[in-house]
Amino acid sequence: MSVLIFTSICQIIFQENKEKNKDVNKWKNKKRWEGKNQEELENGCRKIPPIGGILRQPKSPVFWSFWFLIGLLGIYFLATLFSQDVLFSLWGSPYRSGGFVNFALYIILAILMFFILKKSEWQKIWIFSFIIGVLVSLIAIFQQYKIFSPFLLSYEGGRAPSTIGSPITLAIYLLILCFPVLSFGLKTKKVAGKLFYFISFLLFIFTAVFITQTRAVYLGLIIGSFYFLTFFPFKKKWLAIGLKIITTFILILSVYAVYYINITSQSKFLDTIAKNQLIKGVMTRVSFRLLAEEPRFAVWKVAFEAIKEKPILGYGPENFNIGFDRFYDSSLPYISHEWGSWYDKAHNFILDIATTVGIPALMIYLALFGALFWRLQKLKTADKYADSNADKTPIIAHGLQASFIGYFVANFFSFDSFSSYLISFLLIGYSLHLISLNVVNKEKSAKETFNNTLNRAESSVLNQRNYQHHLNVNKKKFIIVALLFLFIWFNWQYNIKPFNINTKINISKYLIGEKKCESAFSRMEKNVLPKKSILNFYSRAKYIDFMTTCESYYPDKTADYAKRGIGAIKEGATIRPAFVRGWLFLSGFNTVLIDIERDIDKKVELIKAGENYLKKAELLAPKRQEVFIEWFKYAFTSDRFDLLKEKAQKCIDTNPDTGDCYWYRALAELTVRNLEQGEKYLTLAEMRRYDSGSFISISQLEKAHSIAGSYQELVVVYQKLIALKPEEPQYHASLAFTYRELGKFKEARSEAMKVLELQPEAKDMVQEFLKTLPLR
């Protein structure tokens, strides 16, 4: 994008020089002007308003739209300056390609395209965009049906994302393209052109509906199509009325079809069409049950609370997660889904903008699109199109309006990405271009009126302008050179360097997939982590993700990974101190180190540090169950059972449906031998689907009963551990000790012999133990 912007700026400068050279050469070939003076010439020239003049006239059609766009850039800049996490607001996450810098470049690109591109050049831009859309759609189809799979990467995991990264963002990208390509198809008279546009349109629709299966885009397509067909700018009223009737009928039929699919449990017709996997997927996506269980509605409730705290400038661009975590409420229905409860977007553009940039920014954003929509409507009904519809501009304007409507409807349930931002700001630039054409056409006669005056300028004026022209050329050469150096530096620092680092991260990711963890970690530590860039936090987050994955491969290396990764997590928490998960990861690794540390002084330091980490996390997200769970692990490992009981009860009070809260409350009771209360909370935990039969859970019970000296309960616990890991001699040894304490010497002797059988080298230890048992 920076390449496009640099090229555009240079084109503006060179284009102005070119125009001045034309004027100078024209003046050189003209005779002196007699009977007129320079004042009359200059007065005449002032009556010709250039594009800059148009932007300074409030009555100009593009005035409000253009300045709303500039205002949007300004308020995003202010929100970034006062952001809760300025660095992240500037650059965003590579996962989202967001941040103020990217957003500013979108706006700058739209403005430059508005200033530079001519009508024929806009046509080329759109054709290129449609071709890219076709290629993206074809790749999605190839991925979905594994066409050319030996040569083209197939997608395993449901709905194909093509090259966009997500089926949702792919669907919104294609939705924005649908109505412009349809409008161009209706506009063109060439058969080849119509075939290209209409085939592209059908391909976009097929991919968006059947491949991505995105409900928000379904709604956007329906409402956008309804507007496009119902308000199509027909010259004949009977055609308009007929199309409105047909469109309304189709809409009612579509609504009834969705209703019928949801209320009918058994139907031969539905069973028959559901055999087609494409139709079956669509039918599943329009389920009322899925809609009722949508977590985003709970997310919206949390977002409303976050907006109340910072209504003016929000939490900063890309910082929705800060406000969301602060007001997160786990008791809200369906807020925690199978993919988790961490949200960095509101899945609603209104709430997302209001939360991150503030309500004034939202008002400017809506005003921008409102002004564009209104001016496009004016363009459709302009007097110059009343008698002739030769260039079909009203159809294009109508298509842009429908695209804006579909885009807004889809984003009411979703969010923007790089692809949708790029096309939407292309729409903004093109809308400004179409709207401004009317003004430019009206001024042509004024320019022609003073054309002779310009051609007969006095030689003195010519010499003065020629001298000034050479001065301006030198200045502009300097500007271009300065911009070139800025462009090179920017691209190296913020494009090439991060790209190189991300390439190395992806190599490590591949090695992790091959379970070559040591090689991957070495590469990260040598080639990635020491490099300073805008990916500093991202690289450390990926490093920790890799360690978490490798821990599942090699559980016995958990302690080694904790020692190795604690430094990277600390750096990450320093870079993004408002990121809750950073502190939780740091606490988790720190808890592992507490468990293995044998030096008392170092252990005390780790315990103090762990408490500080969790206090920071709880300050950022006071009601998150994940924070409570880390408190439980920390308190249980640090033998701070009073703290464990306190946090467990607070967790229960926050959300009584969370099984973890009851489990750790039970452990707190069992450590003080309060068996009755402990059993009560264990039962409550199991009723809330807590996995009490996992190895970790049983190991925690073993520690709690050991501290309390509950030997009878320990027998049951060790038997469960042996059932899970029968080849582990330590559990048999512990069970033998427990039997001895209970006076069950026969059982103790039997378990001791099993230890000897599993671990012959422990013969001396087993014999010493047997001597402590009474003779038979």
C-alpha cells in the first residue's frame, strides 16, 4: 500500500509540472495581448475553481464527504495518542492487519485516488479488482473441493478461506464487490464485457453463499439486493413498480423458507435437498437454534458497559479487548463458547468503533457514509440524466449505494479486515470521483470562457511565471527525493523487516508441527527474539504458543520449558501491560517454577512475584474465570490455602455455574481435613461438568489429602492414579506407605513387592521398608 501511495504523490507532483509546462509553451507561441491588463487576466482565472477550491466550498457536493473523511483520520489519530496501549493501537496484530498506521494509509490511498485517477483509469482499477476477486473465489472453490490438491494447498477444516485468511472476511470482501460488478455489467454495451461482469457476479455470489456460508453476509446480500432491485433507477415507472412487486414477493418467500426449515422437523422435500452438501450447509447456518446460542449478543452487552467508561476517545484503535476484559461477565449466557471467551472485536462495527475510538468517531464514520449515500442519490436524479442515460452513471451510483448497504448490514454482525477495508475505501474514493464529476463538468464552460485570455498573456507575466516555475521544479525535486528516502526507510522498517521475521517464525512453526521442538526454539532464540521490530510482542507470543504445543508433546519437559520461556513472557508483558493473557501466561509459567524450586529464598521471591502478576491480571479483568483459575493454581502450589479458599468463594459468587470454582474450594476444605464440606464441593464441581477423573485432578486430590493426613481417602486416590499409570512405581510405593499408616500391613507388603517388580534397582529401599512392617 505504501508503494501505491508514494507513486500517487509523485504522480500528483509530475502531473502539475506537466500542466505548467503546457501553459508555458503555449504562452511562448502567442503574440502580445493588446487592450487588456494583467489584473483582468488574474480576476478571470480566479473564477475557475480547481478541485482544491471545490473542497473549500460548503455547497460543493464533495465538501462534506471529503472533510468527514479527513475528520475520521484526525479522530483516529487522537484516539491513538490517548490509547490504553499506544503501540498496539499504532500497529495492531498481524492476525488482523489493523492499527492506526494501516487505517491512515487506507484513507490516504482513497484521497490520492480521488485526486489522481481519471474516468478511464478508474475503469481499469475496477476491472483489476474484479479479476482479483475471481481468482480469490476460484482458489476458495479449489480448496473446498480439493481440486488440484497435489499442486494447490487444500483446506482441512470446513469452510474454505481462500487467500483471505477466514471464510467470514472472504465473504464480506466478495459481498462488497458483488454490486459494483453487477452495475458495471448492466452499464457496458459490449457482449464480452457483459459476460465477464455477470460471470464474475455469479462466481462471487456462489462463493459467498455456498463456500463461506456466512450468515451476516446472507443478510447483507438480501437487504442489499432488495434495495438494488426495489429502487433501481428505471426511466419507465411501470418497470420500477413491477420489479418492486417481484422483489417483495421473493423477499417474503425467502423469509418463509427460512421459517419453514426451522419449524419443520420431518419433511421428505427437505431431506431430499439436504442430500446436497452445499444446500445442507446453508440450511444449517440459518438455524434459529444456532442464532439463539450466538455468543456475540453477550459480547455486545459487555461492549455497552465498556463504552460507558470511555465514551469520548475509547480505549484506542485495536484495543477492544481491554474494555471487554474489564467488564467481562462469565455469567452471561453463551459468552464462553467452544472456541473460548477471548474477544478482540465486538463483531459489530458500531460497538467496535464506539468502544475503541469513541462515540464521536462513530458519528463521523456514519456521517461520512451518509453524506456519500445522499450525494450518490442526488447523482441518480441529476438534471443532466433526465433526458439521456448514455453513460449509465446512475446505475453505477445505485450499485455503490447497494454495496454500502450490504457492507453495513454484514458488518453489523461482523468486523473489518484488510481485504474489506481496502475495497470499502476504494468505494469511497470512487464515490467522491463520481460526485465530483458533476462539478467539474459544470466548470468546463467557465474554463473555456477564459481560455483565450490565458493564451494572450503578456510576455512580462510569462517571464515571471517561467522563473517561478523553475524554482518550483527544484522544490518538487527535493520533495520527491525526501519522500523517496522516507519511503525506503518506512518499507524496510515496517514491511520488509517484519516480513523477514515472520518468515522465520513460520519456519519454526513448521518444525513444531514436525515435533522438532528443540530446533524450533533454537531458531526463535537466535533469529527472531533478539530482532527489534513492530513484531516484538507477536514474536514472543508465538514463542510461548510453540512451547505450549511442545508441552503437550513432551509433558515431562514442562519445567524446562517454563525456565526457558519465562524471560520472553516477561518481555511480552512489559510491551503490552494491558493485555490480560500476558499476565496469565506469566503467572502460569511462574507457578511451574514455584513447584520445582527447592531453594527457600528463591521460592519466596517467585511466590511474591506470582502474586503481583495475578493482581495485575485481576485489576484488568476482575470477573474473568481464567484469572481465578490461575489464582487457584498459584495458591495451591504455594500452599496458601486460605487464599485458595478466598478466591474460590469469590469465583463462586461471580459465576455459580463454573465447576473450577467448586473444585478448588473443595481442595481448600480437604487440606484442613474438612471432609464433609470437601465432598460437598466435589459433588457440586462434578455436577457442573468438571473433569474430576483427569490425572491432574486426582494428583491435586493426592496433595490435599496428604497435607491433611487423610490416609483412608489417600488409598482411593492412589488406586485411581495406579489405574491411570500402572507402570509408575512411585504410586505403588506411596500406596504401600499409606496402607502401613492405616495398619493394613498385608496390603502394604503387596504394594511394596510391586515396586520391586517394576523397579528392581530399588531393592534395598524396598527391603528397608519391609523391615518396618510387623512379621506375619
